[in-house]
Amino acid sequence: LINGELMLYGVVGDHFDFVDGFTASDVAQALAEHGDGDITVRINSGGGIANEGMAIHSLLKTHPGKVTVVVDSIAASAASLIAMAGATIEMRLGTTMMIHDPSGITFGNEDTHLKSAGKLGKIAESYAAVYAARAGIKKPEARAIMKAETWMTADEAVAQNFATTVNGDGGLEAKAFDYEIY
């Protein structure tokens, strides 16, 4: 929480302090500190842990004040789901949004991998429901967008109803990283 704005920069769900990031617990604490009023949430994140993204989305959706999301550089993967919690979602000029299927790492035998695939399918269905509701589309269409790993400019995100406006003042330079580790 900086100057009354919630800054979600870095990895979603950075539980082990490997890199700069934030968790659902961090967001819950910041919202409690902020209080019930309107809040601006600024995002610059390539994503992270899918369940943490859903928890943060839920925290923001149930916040009593108006939630305004501003994408300062990138909202990808779990961070794009978090962005969907905004009553308004502003994409700065030059920013990007990426929506894709969740992924994970499994160690174990065939049954363990099959169970993991089933869990990923359930998480994907949950994410698709959020994206579909935001964009005003049906869940199968949202799933197709996710499976295609869809990258959008600010204008494209607005055109597809994943954002509400483009602010022409420009955003931060996107940082290159391997989001597939999420």
C-alpha cells in the first residue's frame, strides 16, 4: 500500500521470497490497512501461482469500496485474473495483458500426473468463469482464449472487454521473463 494505492508488482504468490512479489495474505493485510473505501490497484506482474491469483481476485471482488485496476506494464497469467476484479480496468498505452491456461509441475507416477491434470482442468474452468463474466462471453469461448495463450495490447484488451479504457499517458516498460515457470 503506497499513497493509498495497492501496488501489485512482481510475482503472484511469492511464498519463498525468491523474487519480489506478493501473496493473498499481503493483499488482505493491505486492504485491512486501507479500510473500506475506494481503492486503486496498480498491476505490473507476469503472474504466478494460480490459486493465489484467484484468492487475490476474490479479496478485491468482495472489497466494499470501488476497485479501480490500472495496468502499468503487464498483467499476465494469474495477474490478468486479478485485473478482472476491477469495476474499471485501465490499460496504460503500451501495456499488455496475457490470458492462458494454468500450468504446474508434478512429481510422481502416472496416477499422480493424471490427478494433477484433473486439478489443472478444474482451475482452468474456474478462471474461465471469471474471464467469461468480465468479457460478456460464454465459458467455452473464454476457454478457447485461454488455450490459445492470448496476448493483447491495451487496445485489444479493451476491444475484447477484458479492460475498460486505454490511458494514453503510457505505461512502464515491460520486463522480459519466462512466465511459463508459473
